[in-house]
Amino acid sequence: MALLPILQYPDPRLYTVATQVRVVDDDIRRLINDMSDTMYAAPGVGLAATQVDDHRRVIIIDISETRDQLQVFVNPVVVAASGTATCEEGCLSVPGIFDKVARAERISVRALNAQGESFTLGADGLLAVCIQHEMDHLEGKVFVDYLSRLKQQRILAKLKKQKRQIM
Ligand code: K1U
Ligand code: ZN
């Protein structure tokens, strides 16, 4: 079991654009295993490689109540999107902050699985939100970037205060 440190907003490394995975090999599968240990321990319902300072296009998600339905997306691409839905989001890189973000209501995503096989998945509800949130991380985008400047300033102040209290 390997728990990886999760980058905390506003760490500049969260703004890195991830690169395509050329081959899904044992090295990528090790990353997926370490990311899943980290996500389940946090606990979270998703994690992007960016958040553990690995800038390859890998995201994982498990929105199941039983926490045993891991979904792996390597090189994910949204191939169709429709509607708009606003949902409250959180992020392991922005602890204790939750706010509403508008995203596509339904998406169809194409990706490779942990065996390197291509698949296409239709998603709505929390799964669609999570996939879009994690794919944003691969583009160097954090959900607070969608919020107003004023909210961003308040979040930064709150996180600074939290950090001071921990030290
Ligand atoms: O990207 C991340 O840091 C993961 C993030 C995913 C996410 C959650 C909700 C809306 C959009 C994206 C989280 O997992 S935050 C933690 C969380 O929401 C949660 C944790 C445990 C159980 C249920 C939810
Ligand atoms: Zn996040």
C-alpha cells in the first residue's frame, strides 16, 4: 500500500497540463494502484494523477457506497455532452471547501482501462460531475477557478488559516 501526498491548492503544480499516456504498462498500473490507495484513504470519490504530482492523463473514480467499484480512465476524452446541471463540488486538493459548479449534465467519455483497452461510457449525475472535475485537473484546472474572484480570495484566506491552525 502506498499513500501519495495530495497537492494542496494553490500549489502551482496543480496548474500543470498532463501529457498523454503512450502505453498502459506496469508503471501506469502501479500509479493507478497508488492513486486508489490514496483516494480510498482520503477518503474521496475521485482522484486525478495531477493531484499526486504525476502529470500523466490518468483519473480514477469510485462513487459506489460499497467503495469497491473502481473506474479507471487513461487518456479520457469527452466525445459527447448535453444539458447543464449545477452540483456542489469538493476537492481533496481544496480541503473543507464546497461550492456549486455548472457542468454538462450528460457526457459520453472514451478512455483506456487499466489493461489498455478502449471503452466508451455514458454518464450522468455524480459520475458525470466527477469525470468532468477530474478531467479538469488533467488540464491544470481546479474547481475554484470557476468561482468569483471574491470567493477565490475568501477560500485562499480560509485555507491559510486552516494551515496556521495545523502548524
Ligand atoms: O478531485 C478530487 O479531489 C476528488 C473529489 C471528487 C468530487 C467530489 C464531488 C464533486 C466533484 C468531484 C472528492 O472526492 S471530494 C470528497 C468527497 O466529495 C467525498 C468523499 C467521501 C465520500 C463522499 C464524497
Ligand atoms: Zn479535485
